Amino acid sequence: MPCYHIWTIGCQMNKADSERIGSCLEQIGYQATTRAEEAEIIVLNSCVVRQSAENRVVNKLGALKSLKRGPQNPVLALTGCMVNCRVDGLRHRFPHVDLFFQPQAVEELGQFLAARGLASAPKPGSLLPLHPSPSTFVPIIEGCDNFCSYCIVPYRRGREKSRPIEDIVCEVRLLVERGTREITLLGQNVDSYGHDLPTRPDLARLLAELNQIDGLARIRFLTSHPKDMGERLIEAVAQLEKVCEHLSLPFQAGDDDILGAMRRGYSAEQYRALVKRIRDAIPGVALSTDVIVGFPGESKEQFDKTFDMLRELGFDTVHVACYSPRPGTIAARKLEDNVPFEEKRGRREKIEALQEAIAAEINRELLGQTLEILVEARKKGKWQGRTRTDKLVFFRDDGDHLGRLVKVKIEKTSPWALQGHLG
Ligand code: SAM
Ligand code: SF4
């Protein structure tokens, strides 16, 4: 059987797109390989959110030139945030790439292969995996309308476009029939779901409909924008038994002038109040957040406000990034990238050290507790899964637990994961 190889970097959205590209290729006669040199088709799924990610894509494209020139001469396709609707520039820079397609147009890959006699044409609906993982991503809204000053996503992924509620419900039913127990609804700005649809459903309504699907055990969603997280959504998370107590709510900076320059649409005080409302309504909720350090003009005092806010609010997980100017964004055009890289790195490391201590303390509280885990995989003799609050848990057992909800008594904790035994 001919092989395909997919190389992915970036966020969960990219991972979800790669899963769908893989199932499309499998259903037209290809099988996955982890070795690019064995593949007839190589797909690179790119990220350009930071310069370092873009550099890795460019290096990978360069490294694949020799394979293209070799006897295998695989089809090379590029997708992800590097590809927008105008591909002439990319064609000129990377003439050895056969196809550029936007992630929302996966069918173009199947059509390209069919036109060259390399595969049969994909059937409608063939993007859904035949054997999905117990925990599967489901994109529900593409693009972003926010234009935060530092962010390239709206320029690459376009404006917000929600999928109709009936399509999502139908897709989730099918995934559950095929073995999925948990879904994560995805969007760059998932809590603005539905505003562009004729009947204007919202995420709370979608969650309520999905909550009724028999066989589905858990529902998550990410990423939420603080300015769009309303009371109906908080109440839905609190009330609907399948919706997990786990929210991803990036705040980006703790200083109001920096938040204003980032064009985030909320103040630090409003964010604090939102976290309080969420914690009051959803006991035991786990929160993760993103922050950027070294945004143009960020002084030591302004950075300290971000640091203090992280210490005060005590998140379960923090993703911290050094500011990276992205060509074409408002910040790159109007603001000087004037925090030296060494300083940015120092600020990032300071936050990482703080977060390690906070996560260690939060996880230590779980010692001795028996928690419900959805088992997702077995690696190196250990089963692994996640709690409703998204804690990674490992345990050893000889039984077959894949896709099952099991109880695990926690006997060891670290800032990153928990270990235990079936309880
Ligand atoms: N939509 C989400 C939000 O509102 O924050 C996040 C999506 S964004 C693609 C993922 C993360 O990448 C952001 O939370 C931010 O921390 C980081 N990011 C985006 N642009 C960046 C830039 N120019 N420099 C550094 N980090 C950046
Ligand atoms: Fe980027 Fe802001 Fe949209 Fe998130 S909300 S994807 S940070 S523009």
C-alpha cells in the first residue's frame, strides 16, 4: 500500500486538521508512515504564529528538497497558517512544492491526487477518521475576527466562519459510533461560535445539544476569549454533566496599557472578575492561560503585573511566549520590538519557574484522591489518560482499558503529570 507522511507543528487546530488529512488519505488508499523517506505523499502542516515556528517550516521544506530530487519523488504539499488564499509568493519561494492548500480545503489534496491518477476521488464525509481516538478534536469555528495587534491568525485563517449546529451534532454522533468518548470543540475564538449563522445559536446551545448524545462521555472546548465568555456559557459548563471543568482562557498580559496596545478588549480587573465568576460557578474548575512577555514597550514594572497576576490567580497550566513580531500585523507595523531577546527570555523563564511551583502545589493536593480517567493510549507499558480537569495520569495494568473511563488512585504527583493505580 502506498504511504503518506504528515509533519505538524502548531496548535490543536493544526493537529485536528492533520488528523482529518490523514483520514482522507487513508480512505483513498494510503497508509501512514512516520518516515518521510518512505512516503509517496508528504504533507507539511505549518504554523507561523511565531517566527521560530515559521523558521522550522522553512528548514523542513529545505530539507525535503533532496527527497524530491531522489527516485521516490514524493508529492509534496504545504498547508496550515503559512498558506493563505494568495499562493503566488509561496510558489515562487518553494518551487519544489507541488500543492499549496488551505486547511479548510482538504478536499483539494484528494482532487489533486485523483487528477494525477494517484488515488480515487475522495468520497464526501471521508475526512472523519474510521477509527478515531477515544478523545477527538472537532473544529466548530474557523478564523478569527479579533485582530489582536500581535497576531497573524486572522490574516491567514480569515474571518470567523461557524459550522452549522446540525453538521457538528451529526459528526459527533458518527464519531461516537466509531469509538470516540470525548470531544474537544475547537476554534481560535470558540466562545464566539454561531454569531455568523442565520439562527445565531451560541456555544451554550451547542453544548446542550451535544450533551444529549448517548455514548459521549465528555465535552471540552478551546480557546475562549475573555471578552466573549458570557454568563450563559459559564452556566452551561456548570450545569451540563458531560462538559468538563476545564477552561482555556488566555489573558496575555497583566498591565492595562499593554492589554490596550494588544487590542484585547478587556482590562486586568475585568479578567480577574471573570475568573472569580467562573470559580464561584464551577467548583474545582481547572484554568489554563497564555501570556506573551516582551511585548513592545513592556517595562519591568508592567511585566511584574503579569507575574503577580499569575501568582495571584494560580492557573493549572500557563503557556508563555516571547513576543515575536509578525509581518503585516498592527504591532509589527506600528510598534518597535524594543525589549531585547535576552530580557524576553529571562521574563519567560521567571514565569516558567513560578508556574512549575504553582502546578506542583495544585497537583500535590490530588495525592491520595481517586479520580476518573479517560484512557487514551498505552505507551512504554503504561496506560495514559486525562481527568476531567485535563490532568495527565499514568497507571500500569495488564487489562485492556483503551477508551474506558476508569478510577485511578493517585500515589505520585509532579507539576506535569500524576501516577497511580486502578482504584
Ligand atoms: N485565540 C487565542 C487567544 O485569544 O489568545 C489564542 C490563539 S494564538 C494563535 C495562540 C497563542 O500564541 C496566543 O495565546 C499567544 O500567546 C501566542 N501568540 C500569538 N501571536 C504571537 C506573537 N506575535 N508573539 C508571541 N506569541 C504569540
Ligand atoms: Fe489571534 Fe487574538 Fe484571534 Fe486569538 S483572539 S487568534 S490572539 S487575533
